[in-house]
Amino acid sequence: MNKTRRFAVLPIAILVLVACQGGNGGDGSAPEGTVCAGETDGHLARICEAGVIRVSTDPEYPPQSFLDEETNELDGFDIDVAKEIAERLGVDIEFETPSFDAVTAGSWADRWDMSVGSVTVTPAREEALDFTQAYYFTPVGAVALDESGITSLADFAGETICVGSGTTYLSWLNGDLQLPAEAGEPATLPEGAEATTLDTDTDCAEAWLSGRTEDFVGWVTSLPTAEGVLADNPDLGATVVDEAVFNEALAVAFDIGVEDNDSLVAAVDAIIGEMHEDGMLSALSEEWYDGIDYSQPQ
């Protein structure tokens, strides 16, 4: 089954959803060969003892993560990556679904242990978050209503563009986006373009679908998300413009305020490295993105 066609834009907000998989039974014992079967310390040791890791993600960000209407469970590329990390740690997994603003702000107050929610690494975010190496890389796309006549980024001059709150897309429109040097330079900001924000990226498409086409003519989001929404909603009357906005390196994130987090960050970073080397990330990417391997820089 082509997994990128199993979702639709959801009009409802989901506060908390918990899903578990087999792994650590919760008694501190972990399967042989997993991280938690060995010696651990710090935050990692507490997770191993509890037998569960709490992971934040976005329930309305397909195909990275979304609520499957058939199973009523979270699914997607990020969800599968998080489950694989938990399995290699040797623990079960619970998903939390806070706002993206809450994730990128840091100071999580022990509400979840890590975020596998397509968090872009930026210098500003590194002040509040620790990151692993990137587990995938995606281009960012701009979508325009067909009736607007917009066919390039420059055509958005003086127009309103919708983005998710707290995202790098908002930073780009605000003119203060910072990216690591290896990511390259973002596209030139259209003169006079303004941002309007909704809770999450796909809310912008939902607004259009509900008839709010006069509020904004553009939408900026991850290119796979844009392409998936447009494919599932052919009557939306919108098109991705040709020029890429910028490229993102996306990583697992941790609250920098947790003083003994080093052991957990190091363990998950090593797992991400293994998943690159053994082809797991490539396989998951190709499964969710129509055969495209986003585990490598684009």
C-alpha cells in the first residue's frame, strides 16, 4: 500500500494520544542486544528502569505524523522512526502531542523525554534544545491558490502566506531564519509578504478547504506535506510553485535543561547513526515518500 495516500487533512485538534509497542515490559528488564540491556546512567537509566520513553510529535503533519482515521492511532514516517528508536533502546513508547511552540521553546518540565516531530536544527533552537544528527532532510515548498495567478516566490510580494506557529517557515517570513551553513541560503523573501499563523501547517490547507480563500493566497510547509495534501484533495485548487524556499535538516530533539540528558542524547544519536548505516531510514523514507530517500541531503 502507498502509505502517503492514507491520510486526509483533519479538522480536529488532538491533545494527547498514547500508543505502545512491544519492548521493555516495564520491570526494568530489556531485550538482549538493546541499549537498556547494558549499563546506563542519567536520564537514559531512568527511562530504562521505567521501561518506556515518552515522545512528542505532531498529530496533524502528514505524512510525517498523523492520526490514521481507520485505526485511530498515530502513523507516519516520524512515528515509525520513533518506534524503531524505542525498540533499539529496549523500551515501550508513549506519544504526547503538545503544540510545536511548546516543543521548540524547551523547558518541557518532564512532560516528555524527546521529540521525534520533524524539528529543524537551527542555531536559535540549539539554545533551548539538544539535537542528534539529522535523520532526514526535506525541501520546503510554497503553495499558491490557482486563482491567485502566482507561479513563483517573487509573485507573493505584498501577499499573505499561512504557516504553522513556531515553525522555521514563520522565521523565514519574519526575515530572521537562521540555518546551519551546510543547509545553504534560503530563498529571497518576497517583498512585503506577510505571515498569518495557525496551530499547525495543515490547518492552512484546512482553512482553504473550508472556504477561507480570501484570508491568504499562499501556504509554506514541508514539500512532502504539501504534495500529500494536494494529492488527497485535488479540488483544493492550489499548486506548489517551482522554486524551493529552503532545505531543512531534521533531528531528534531533547530539552537542554535536563542536566543529565547526555546519556540519552548520545544513545539516540548512535541509534540514528546505525539506522543510516543499516538502511532503515532509507527504507522508511522510501515507504512513506513514494520511493524518495529523504534520509540523505537533498
